[in-house]
Amino acid sequence: MIVPYDRDELHALVDRNPHNVYAIRLDEQRMAVVPLTGDAKLPGPLELVDPQTHIRLFSSLAREAVFRHLKAIPGGYRVTRRRPPTVESIKQKNIVPEAAGLPDWMQKRRTLVFETRTLSASDRADYVVLTCAERFRPVIDRNCAELAAVNVTLLGRYVSTWAPSQDQQLADQLRLAGRVRGIDGDHLLLDDHGDGPDRVRREEAFLEPSLRNFRAVVEALKFDGAERSLKLIQQVEGSLREGKRQLDDIQKTLSWMSRRNLQVAHGVPLQFGEVLAQGSERPFPFVEVFEKAKLSFDPSRSGTMSWAQGGLDRHGPYDSSTFEKKRPRIAVICEARERGNMSAAIADLLNGVPDAQSRNGLKPHEIGLIGRYKLQRAQVDFFEASSDSAADYTAAARAALATAAEADQPWDLAVLQVRRLWKERLPGDSPYWTAKAAFLKRDVPVQALSTEMLELGRFEYACALANVSLASYAKLGGTPWLLQSRPSTDHELVFGLGSHTRKDGRRGAGERVVGITTVFSSQGHYLLDARTGAVAFDEYPAALRTMLVEAIERVRRDEAWRASDAVRLVFHAFIQMRRETADAVIDAVEGLGLSRVSFAFLHVAEDHPFTVFDQAMDKGRGAYGPKRGQAVELSNHEWLVSMTGREQINAQFQGLPDPVLLRLHERSTFRDMRTLAKQVADFGCHSWRTFGNARVPITLQYADEIAKQLAGLEMTPGWDSEGAAVSRIMRRPWFL
């Protein structure tokens, strides 16, 4: 039945015990109350509703029917979430192989996630689909007292305690307790504990089951054998995500679900159709494969290729004729004990590794940074750190900067030798972060080279150096390539909206949000990154508006826009933009005096329930995987796009690549989803960080990388966030 919305009555119906009704708010004025049993008391008379007219209600009822069925299955299935319904699989509950040599309390558990979604097309009626996705959840099933006994480090790590779920129909759950700051006998002392206690008994605390903590425990248990154990787990997980096996498992699960006696309401059965596929009776969404983006290596447009490395080797970089730093000055900071290895690595970086090639003859780094990017001999000086301490690395960095100051010749690039283990150190104790901060404060970009990279096989080593040289050229201020321009009379800017939260820990009062925006031309030319000041969450829309206006005005001046020019502003974001934020942007831009502006606000979601299979490709590596650029129209405002495809699967344990879900905001005035989806696919081929395709468009990849870098720098002693925001280095892709 549909009744007037009443907040108190809705909450009473939702909390009713027994749970014999399903109640949901439909809009500002109405709510729906649906009986689940024959004796359910209702606030009014029953009425029939048309599922097609109330398709969102039907979708919710179908999802709840799946949840109730999962709860009722005998055999100890553990249901961990309601929205979406999530259950731990009984079949091969723990995927960690015996060969990994880990105790049985270190697990990766298979979970199934069910969701209902509404699909639509312009010429067909909307319909509801049930999706099933498989996930793998890390489990560390020992308390902190037991972990300490096997030498697992607890300091600085987040711990949880078991507590009843707020939803009585769900299993007990681990709830975050805080971060360990010390140990007092049998108790862990906590900070970032919110409203909870500042100490907890070690026997009652469990490490938060994150991938980072899982890796840390494996390293404590296996020492030098940790990488082998983790790789074996990765291989098993990848084999379970292999195309045909994953498709078969999902189809069996959905087929099994369709044979159950599910009801959306008392006396109303839920009926399932066949699995949605091309050629089935149910109309399949429109599909298209976007061609790989054409890249331009010459302002005259005479040199274009889709293959970045091949284009550079044939034509050179886009700005070869105008690039000024042909003889780059490079400072290398390394541990004294690694001087010999780093000397060899720098020589390979600059001059190439001509003997490294693939089976088909590809030489990824044949002529090095100097040859590929048309540079001349570089000046390289080494500055040794006597140890791997932050103090010694900072001293070496300062020595390099002092040398440059005395000669009145600033460094163009600093290369830091690093180690993977340093990632576990806090930024204030990290050689990487402290030395990087010292160089960035003097407008010198930094490139890291890890000792682990030096231990790779010859071909993999050359591939890594090729990526390093690409990022280094961009950090030097170069433009390796641009996207081939499309014929258009519009000025177009593409924004990536990210954010970085400043706070001590994950929760607590006083958190401040820094909005991060990357700005590109339609050709993918990196124009600038901008950021708001640190503001409270509620003040973010106004701060974002101010920042965007300043960025648009700067580009408008640089490119001499006229008030009557057509302008298109496209915004990419990892989260769905709030309506008030979109309105703030629209209002601010309308105040700039531009009379022909259109907006597109696009949510680029990585977390969604859809997987794309290509059953026509049933053989070889990447079988059943989609082609890169595969696009599926789910509705007039939602598309799926495969940013990477079966061509990018280099090892069987990688599993199938997942597409991104693009969702257009209702306040968008430019609504050509095909054009927007193709642009997202193109921007995934345009990363100057590596030669590989990115899993998300670089608008967001770069914004996310800036956020990570700022998070580390702001915890580094002596870093000046406000001063850095206006420095010259921030006009270049310093974060690659």
C-alpha cells in the first residue's frame, strides 16, 4: 500500500519485531508498506500496485527477497550485509592454498554480493536485473595477544572488537576500536578511538582485517618467504576470477536462486528470466567497442599513432622542437652501499637497455630517456646518504641543493633510491618523504627508483625503466604526446574532482577537507592542478566553487576566450556529486559572463555489481574478457566502459578486468553519454605515469595521486602546505 509519509511511523515499521512488513520512503510525500506475512498489521487497506509504474519499489522488494532467502538457508551461511545482500560462501570458504604455508586462521574468504538494478533504453520498458559479484575478504582470526606472541607488530595499526550488528538480522561484526599507540600490560592503549574507550584488553582486540594488515601478518610469519606466500594466494584468487570459471559460478548461483520460492510480498512470487546475454529473449543493452585513442606526437598533426611507445620512437615527443631542457641536470640521492647499483641503473635509464626484448621482439627501453625524448647528454651528480635514516637522506638532499645554489644552476630533477619496506614508516621517519619535501620546496621534481626494481628480470626491468623515463620527461616539463583533437567549435575543459581529508586518524572532530582539481584540455593537455583551502565538510561546495572559478578564469585568460564562445565543462568525480555542489558550480560559472556554457557532471564508479563477459572470445589468455573500450549502455544516464581489456591481461592470475560505471548527474546540461563515455575511454589511454592503460581516466588518476602525495607530505616535518600550493612546481605533473 502507498500511504502518506510519516517519519516516526516509518521508523516504527522498520524496527517492528517480528519483521513482517517492508517499509520504504518513496518521495517527500509518500511511503510504501508491503506485507511479508498473512497476519501483518498494516496502517491501511491493501491495494495493488503496478511494478512497472513503481519499478524502484519493485527493485527494492526483489533485493529484500534475496536477503530474506539468504538468511533462511540452513547450513551456517553468514550474512554480513543487508544492502546489498552479502553472504560468505560455504563452497571453498578459505581460498588460501596449503602451499602458502600459513596457519588456518589466516584466510581469504569468498563472499557473494547480490544487487538489483534497473536497466532502461529509450525505446523499451525498464526492467530489473539481479546481479551477483564474487569478492575475497581477508580474515585474521586471532586476537592481538596471540598475534603479539608470534611477533606481529601492533603499534600504529588499527584494531577492532566484536560487537552485535545494529541490524538484528545480521551476524555480529568487527567494529573499529582505534589505533594502537602503546601497550600497558594486558591492555592496548588507543588513539583515534572516537567515543569508545581509550584502552582495550589484548585478548578482546583483533587487527582490522585490511589488506595492509593481512600482508603485515604474512610478513611477520614468513619473513623472506612472505612474497612467495602472497603470490600463491594471488594466483588462486586470479584463477577463481578467470573468465569462464567466474561466468559459470555466477550463472550457477543465479540459476539456483531462480529456482527458490522467493516472494516480494505475501503471496506474490518473484519470477526470474534467463541470464541476460546477447541473443536472449530479453532485449540486450546497446553495445559498442570504442577504438583506442589516437595520440598526437606533432603539433602539425602529421604524426599520430595509437601506440604511445611506437609513436615516441618514430616521431619523438610532441614538444620536441620547443623543449628547452635538452641537457637536464639530475641529482641522485642514494644509500652509500647502493652507489654502484644506482650508477648502473641511472646509466640504463638515460642510455637504454638494448638487449632486453620480448618474445615478439619488442624492446621497451632500447634507446633510453636521452634517445626516446630527443635529449642531449645529461649532467648527473650523486649524493650519498650514510644510512637509510630520514635524517641522513635529508642531509644528502640539502647537500645537493647547496651544490646547486653555489653554482647558481638549479637541478631539473632529483632521483631518490628507495626501498619497498620504507612504505611502512611514518612520513616523519621516512627517507623518501623527508628528502622529497626538501626538493619540492625548492621547485625540484622527484622521481623514485626502488632497489626491488633492480632485481627484476631483464625485460621487466627495462619495462620499469621505460615507465620511469616517461614520468621523468613529464616532470621535467615535457609533453610526451596529446590526444588527437576532435573537430569542434566548443572550448572544452575536463576536470577531475578529488579530495584529501586532513585529520589525525580516521574519525573525530576537526576534520578538514581539501578539494583537489586537475584541469585538462579536450586534447588531454595537463593545464594545472588547483586545490581549496582546508575547510569543514559543509563549507566544501563554496570552496570548490571559488577554486573552479579561479581555474576557469586562468584558462580563459590564457586562451583568450570571448564571452560569446561555446564552452563545455566536463567534471569527473569518484563520488556522486551532491546537488548543492553541482548548483554551486553552475551558479558560479554563470557569473563569469559566458553566455553559452554547458555542463556534464559524471560519476566514475569503480565499485559496482557489473561484470562484462565476451563469450565469443573463449580461448587463450584473457578468455571471456571484454576488449578494451567495450561500452554498454545501461540507460540514458548510465554506461559501462572497460578501461582495460583482455589484451592487458599479462598473467592468468590477474583475472578479468572490471569496467567502470559512468553515471550522469541530473543537473547536467550536456547529456550526450556516448561522447562522454568515449572521452573517459580516451583519457584512460593518456597516462604519462606508465605506458599501460589506466583503470580510470587520468583526470581522476592524477587527482588521486595528488591526494596520496599530499597526505604523506603534510605529515612530514617542515612541509609548508600553503606555500607549496602557489609554487611553480605545482603547474607541472610533479606527482607522477
